Amino acid sequence: MFKLLKASFLGLIAMAFTATSYADITFVSWGGAYTASQQKAYVDTYVSLNPDAKITVENYNGGLGEIKAQVEAGNVTWDVVDVLPDQAITGCDEGLFEKVDQSSFINDMVVPPVSDCVVPQIFWAYTVFYDKAAFPGKKPKKMKDFFDTKKFPGKRGIHTWAQANIEMALVGDGVKAKDVYEVMSTPEGIDRAFAKLDTIKNDVVFWSAGSKPLELVSSGEVVMAIAYNGRIGAAILSEGKDFEYIWDGTVLEQEYLVAIKGGKNTAEALDFMAHASTATALAEQAKYIPYGPMRKSSIDIIKKGEPWFIKYGGDIDIMPHMPTHPKVLKKAVIGNPVWWADNGAEVNERFGVWKGN
Amino acid sequence: MNETTVGPILTSDGIPLKVSLQKSERKNKIRAFLLVVPLLFFILFTFLIPIGDMLLRSVDDSYINTVFPKTFEEYKKWDKQDLPSEELYKTMFFEIKEGSGYSIGKATTRMNYAKSGWKSLLKKSKRKFKKIEDGPYKEQMIVIDKRWADMEYWKAIGVMVDPTTAGYYLNAIDLKYNADKEIIRQKENRRIYIKTWIKTFKVSVLVMFFCLILGYPISYLLATLPLKYSNLLMICVLLPFWTSLLVRTVAWMVMLQQKGVFNNLLVMSHIIADENRFQLMYNQTATIIVMTQILLPFMVLPLYSVMKTISPNYMRAALNLGASPLHAFYKVYMPNSIPGVSAGCMLVFILAIGYYITPELVGGKDGQMIGNWIAYHLKTTLNWGLCAALGAILLGVLTVLYWVYNKLVGIENIKLG
């Protein structure tokens, strides 16, 4: 409600003082190490090619709320936004995003793009990890170990929303990664996932900010946690943490760029997006953060270029940290944004009931 | 009527005094009005119009009716016993096939609230219907997607056929319409809102209560200590007030988590065993503790400003007249501080009830409040109708509380300074 008030208020103010310069592109992303890598790989390289261009980078917290408010108020201040796939679908359907020319990359993608409005960015993953020191003896290897508090006692860190928790519970219950969404499409499948989640209910610590699971595991508050794979990678590569991934049942999510419809610099925005989705630019990003490019040829560039990851005092092979590593892909669940666009609200309400009980 | 009055008093030029006065006053009135015009417009545009818009959104279902007008007309003839007739399939087919991409797109979002799955069904259908040239349509639609033969999807349309709906309000209290627009309860595993409403009120009342308990003595000290000490104390109150909300919230995480400062101290001093550490973070307890600390200044400041005006002579007089200190406090000081107590409680309660960021960060499994669900639907599902309904209920409850408060205490007894 307050967002809406704020949006309509800001819309009015902005309409009264339309003083924004017309050649600037406002690029909105998630902040932190992720945006820093985009800044280096896309923004800096684009500006060095087009010295006149000016790109302002802003942070947001995901969701389509602000974008819808801007478009409805007729005052679009964002040009390019980094979005999750289910939002890419909904936003494109509702006419919040510009359609883009996908001919240059459509045949080079690991999975087909989710809508006509997107250019590819990266795969990131919900991945379970642990501190090697927490398990001096036998180490957990499979998703079922995450749900086995007898064999591997201790608390588990999981996020406060349903996405990926459901998928992981099913893999932990013995469903094959490739069959997960088939099972989830039956009511019994969802019941089964919640029943599996029940088994660790009393050992769960919930997190909602991406940095939290790393702190939880580092401090020993939990022995294993689900986290964004890039954060785990950064902790291992840059901070020298002794963490280990459990790639089994990891859930891959896609990330795209879109141009907001009705923006003042649409042509420039589309040009920037074309630049930020070339195979070389996508590969470039992996120098700074271990997220997997969505274009096949980018992965080839990285493989040939190893050690690829730039680190102070010596470079490192990045492929073992990539969620799109062929070995990982074999046991990973590829997130299905269409399923979540359909069932997200219902399953998240149920997840809310489950959490509170 | 006073009998001595014979007629209206006239001015020297024969115009009634009343008219003449009004004339000269008018200028002043216009000037005064012009002075408040900016504020009036400001309030109109930033407060009244958005709230009106929100209230409208919470009952508005007209958009979907502009996308499928013929289908909904045809739908009303359906008996809901068996799958609909070819005629209904046909109207739906053409309205999907010929509708503009964006209007169907927006419609899918709305229809998905009524039944999860409509979104992908309509999207797929929109794409595939292009290939179908002529009828019969029913079988061909079912071939494209077998969900077209699922009664549940058809029944879900029933809740959308009217341009205004109470459906969002029903959703906000765990009820829903069935296909015949009768009100039924939401599925048990989705009944989240009533629980969250109760929790929101519980947390807000507790936070208000703790703020009062903690804030009253501090304010008393602030108001009665010599200036030298009370200034120092005031800085202690104001420093956290000036510190960013996020910083304070994260600081509490460090303090209260299981391997955090508080638990470590208890374990180190052998008060509790290592395996019995308190679970103080990521639950409702955390939400209450952190919100109390964050909202405390909103209780202390109005209390302080009221207590400052209570003359110390009252207490001296009461003691002088033989009252025990406790009795004097109860009979003299407390009644005088009531306006501050009311103001503080109102402020804290109103702020607490809509709190969002703190419960999100420290609430974990059961500390989330209604604001978190509003944010979720606002950002992720785009179900702004439900957001509006939740917001309107919040607004309504606060208005009722305000009214009750006014009846019981009287609004003139509120004092911020």
C-alpha cells in the first residue's frame, strides 16, 4: 500500500519536474557483488565503446511492483532491469516490457528464453553447502543427507519462501531431478514435499537476506544451509572459507535483462542490452562472480580461458564453481518459472502456514 | 427574539452592517484560503486520492469483464453440472484468439488468482489457437490442453463475472467464493491471513505494552533529573533514534542469535548449558524484542514532553498533605501523565501494526506480520486487489480503534508536547 502511495506520489512529482537528462540509461539490478560484476563486465565495457553513454546503476529488491507502478503512472524512470524468470513472463504478458530482437542468441542458449522481452544473463542456483569443519567424519553428499537429521545432526538454514524448498524436498525424498515438476503438478506431490519438510521442521533456521546463510554456517548456528551459489563461491574464492557444495538437487534459476516499456531512452537501453548479452560479455562477468552464463558459447570461452576467475594474488579455475558445469547439470533441477508463475501464490501461502505452525 | 431590535443595524451608507462586514471579511477569508491551498492539494494528491484509489481497487473486478464480455454473458447460462456447451467454448475461443496480447496477458494474471494454472493455460491457448481455423472448438481446445476439460477451471470463472467483487476482502480473511458465488472457507492449508491478523495485533499490543513499561520510568527520569544528567539521558534515547533502522536490526541479530553475544555470555557464565541456548532470533520473540527497541523513542518523546509540563509542586503538595509517595504518584502524577501515555501508545501501536522490514529480517518462522504479505502480493504476485483489501482492513481497524479511543479517553486528551 505504501509503495503504491509512494509510487503515485513520486510519479506526480516527477511529472511536474521532468528535468531528467535524455541520454542516460538507468540500469536497475540487485546490488552487492552481483551488480559489481555487471558493472565491470557490461557497464564499463559499454562505456569504453560508447564514450558518450552514461549509465546510472540503481539497486532494487526484485518484484514487479515498482515497475508496474511506473508504467501505470506513465512516468518510467528505469530503463533496463535485471529480473527473475517468472517476473520476465508476467511483465512481458502484461505489456510492462519492450519486445526485443532475440535472433542473435536464441540458438546459442542452454534453455530457450522464457519470453519475447528478455536477453540472457546467467544461471544462478539455490545450493546446499556446509563448512567442512562441521563434519569431521562422514560428510553429507546428497540432498537426502540435508533432510536426514539423524545421520547428520544439527540445524539447517533455509529461506523463507517456497521456491526451491519444494523442489529440494522432493529430491531429498527420492524424486529424480528431471521428474520434480511432474510430481509437483499433482496435489499429492506438493503434500509429499511438505511432509518431507516436516521432517526437518524443528531443526530449521529461516533466512531472508542472501548474506545470512553464509553467516549462519560460519558462526556454527546451522551446520548446513541453502544459499545462492554465487555467495558460496565468493566466500570460498575470495575469503578462503572451507565450504563444500552439495550439487545434488541444486535448483537452477535464470536471470534476464528487460527494457521497461515507455522509458525515455528505449533505443539506448536496447543497445546496452544487446551489448550485455553477447557471448564475450557474459563470459567476462564470470571473471568476477561464479554464476553460469546462459549462452553455450560463453561457457566455451571460459573453458578455453581457464584459469578465468580474477583474484588478488593469482587466478583460479572457475568451472568447478559454476552451476552450469556439465557434471552439475546432470543432477540439478532446472527451475520451471512457468510452474511458479501458475502456482507461486498458492504454494507460498501454504508455505506460510507451514512455517508458522 | 429580543423585542428591542427593530431592524438590522445599518452602516452610514445604508448597507446592513452584516453584509458590509462580510464584504470586508471576504478578502481575508480568500487570503487565508489561498494560504492553505498548497497543503490542500498536497493532501488531496498524496493522501486522499491514493487512498480512494486503493479502496476502489479492493472491490474492482471490471478489467476482466472487458476482456471476456461475451464469454461471461454466455457463462451465466451454464448450469455448472457438466462441462459447458460448445457455444461457451466457442465464445471463449474467439475472445482469446482475437483479444490483444496484452489484454489477455493482464487477464491471465487476474484469472490465476481465482485458480492457479489459468496463467499458463491461457498463454498456451493464445499461442496455439492461431492454428485452429474452424469448429467444433470444444474438442480441439481439449486436445491443445486437457485442462480445458477440467470443471475446476470453468467453475473458477464464476467468481469473476461481476464487475465489482468482495472476493479480495474474502481472501484477506481466509474465505472465498465458490462457483455459485456462495462464500466458503479457504482450503485449510492456505488459511494464513486470519492467523497473521491475530499475530499482527498481538505483536503490536505487546510492543506497545513493553514500550510503555520501559519508556515510562525513563521519561520520568528525563523530566525530573537535573538538566546536566537528563541531557545525557536524552542523548542515549535519541542516538538509537537517529541510527538507521537496518543497522539496529542487524545489531540485534548479532546480539540474540544462538551463537550470539547474549547466549555466549550466558553459556560462559554457566547460567545455561551449551546445548540449551535460547532461541531468540528468527521467530516472534525476536520481532517483539527488536520492534520494542526500535519504537521505544516514539513512546519516550511524547511521554517526556507531557511529564515536563507537570509541575513538581503538585507532588510536593500531595506529599506535604500526608500522602505516601506511591499514593501521591498514583493519585497525582499518573493522571497528569495520561495524555502522554495515550499519545505514546497510539503512536507506537499505529507504527507497529504496519511494520514490515523488521519482521521480514528477524521474524523467521512465525514473526511475519500482515505487512509482509502485503509486500509479497504487491511485488511478486501483483495481486494489488488483495493488497488493497488487506490495506483497507488495516485502515478500517485503525479507524474503529481511534473511534473507540475517542469515546473512552477523548481525543482532546492526547498530547504530543
